[in-house]
Amino acid sequence: MKIGITCYPTYGGSGAVATELGLDLAELGHEIHFISYAQPFRLEHFRERIFFHEVEMDHYPLFEHPPYSLALAVAIHDAARNQGLDLVHVHYAIPHATSAWVAEEMLKGERDLKIVTTLHGTDITLVGLHPSFQAITQFSILQSHGLTAVSEFLKERTVEDFAVPGDRIRVIPNFIDPRIFRRDKEPCHRATLAPEGEKILMHISNFRPVKRIPDVVEVFARIDREVPSRLIMVGDGPERPRGMEKAQELGVSDKVLFLGKHQSVDELLACADLFLLPSKNESFGLAALEALACGTPVIASNTGGLPEVIVPGETGFLHPLGAVEEMAESGISLLKDQDRWTRFSKAARADAVERFSNDRIVPMYEDLYRFVVNGA
């Protein structure tokens, strides 16, 4: 098949999953056309059957905010017409599904363009619920020929908040490539990150308020009092200053390293002893899954789709939102018992591979594509 993929190219779970999906589909023989305003951040090097179409934006004095959604619609239209796309798979309902519908309308009578929309979270739980966007979000979702959600939690929210029939949504979870995310990854940076042999705790995100960055630092500080540790903060965003202030306030700023954005998070996770994710909400928690695949137990909030990823007491621990003391206690209990940590680490890797490997998940998308294109 010839498949268009539209996603946000920036640092984040949806862009990572969309890019990895395209790469895996290309390996399976499909022709993939990424359509976005910039090259997706995980799209590196030349790959056979992979093409990139940049959305062209012109800035006119008349427009205070250039209409990206319309420019994207034109780019999807042109790619579908010129490349003979069978379908376009958009990640996020708005503006991507909206732009895809406009492109479909532009092609009426010329080409039957099918639309598959994957809901990732923010489009449903935050932006789409705003009064300015709810109606267009609902319309765009319902115009899609195929719908997926990355978790049962997100499917339920979509059904409840946007009146979308449940039987129209397939739950296809996020996935990992076990060849990339693994414990024996080389090079290992442990000696650099923890030069005195400390335990390594890690957090990876876009540092938005929903990630509760101060809680990450507080959990770490409590663990560090009992087990000498280092906290590696990967990513960037508006809450980074608050995280740095919290580290200073708790007297651990010399043991917290803010690395900024990194594409090769697999190299970092491979030497982490614990992964912290005390988020207010996670529709799935791709970073948690990537950590588990690297044999790193996860301590997280019992919110959103995280209970579908983490097996409490086996691959990590789930605690109520804001329960930093309980989270720290769980971390200390693991780090002080090497045999127990090893059991968790092996279970985390095994469960991630068994339930969420790309070999298992990508065929689910292929099956949906065939259903959408063939109508059965």
C-alpha cells in the first residue's frame, strides 16, 4: 500500500510512534509518505520506500496566525494525487484529521482517499474538550474511516466526551522495537552519568505541567537519602525551571542532571535503575514502556492508561497522584534488594516484549488499513 502519515514532528510520544510505525511499515514493503511541517525527529538517514513532504507555509501580513491546517490539507491533497496514496493515517484529531477531511473533499470525484485517525491523548483529554474545538474535534473524528486509540482509557474518554460509538474505535497500543530498546545496549553511559557508582533514576518527557516535574525531583530526593543516587532528566519544556528550583530547594541540585532533548533515549534507559513518571495523566505512557523494555522498573501514578502498561508488584509500582512518599518507599525497597530488582527488571523486559513489540502491534495497523481500503 501507499500510505501517508501526518504527525507532529516534535519531541513527544505521538511523533515517535508515528515515525516508528512508518519505518516498520516500510520494512514490510509499504510505501510511506510523511507529511508535516518538519521532518519527524526520529526519521534519520535514508530509508527505502520512505518519503517526506514538507508543508509549505507563507507568512502574509494579513494573517496574524498562518493557517497551517489549510496548508496541511493542500499538502495531503497533493501527495494523495501525485503519489497515488491509498490512505492517510493522521496522528491527533485536530488539526490533522480535519485537514485530511478537507483534502478528501478536494479529491471528490477524482480519488477515494481513506482516512485513519489515531487518538493519542491531548487531542481528547485537553485541547479537544475546549469549547472552541469540541465540535470540530467530534466532527473530524466521525469523518474518519478508521479510528484507533492507544489505550482502553482513551477509548472510554472518547466515547464519553465526544459521543463516538465504541465499536468504531480499535484499541491499538503504542509499541517498541525490542532490538532498539534493550538492557544490553552499547555504549553504556553509566560511568559518565553516575561516576561514583550511584543508582540512576531517570525521567523523560516534554516537561509540561501534567508531568509534575517537581514531584519527580521530590521522589528522587527522598530515595537519595536512603540510597545514593543520581537523577537524569531527559527532555525540555516549561516546567524545567520549576524542577531546577525544586532540586535547589531540597539540596540535591548537584545530583540532578538536566540533559535536555535527546533522540537516542534507548542508550540512556539501558543504564537506568528506576524510571519515575508521577504524571497527572498519561493516555498511554510510551516513555514508561520504553523503560520497561530496557529492563528498568517504573514507578508511576495510577492514572490514565498507565495501569494498562505497568503490572504493579511485578514490573513496577503504581501509586495515587501526588503520593511522593509512597513512590519513594517503593523505589527504596527495590534499590535496596538487588535480587528483587533483578526479578522486576527481567519481568519488565519480558512483559514489554510479549505485549507491546512492534512484531505484534504493527500487523494490527495493517489489518485496519486493509479493512478501511477494501471496505471489509
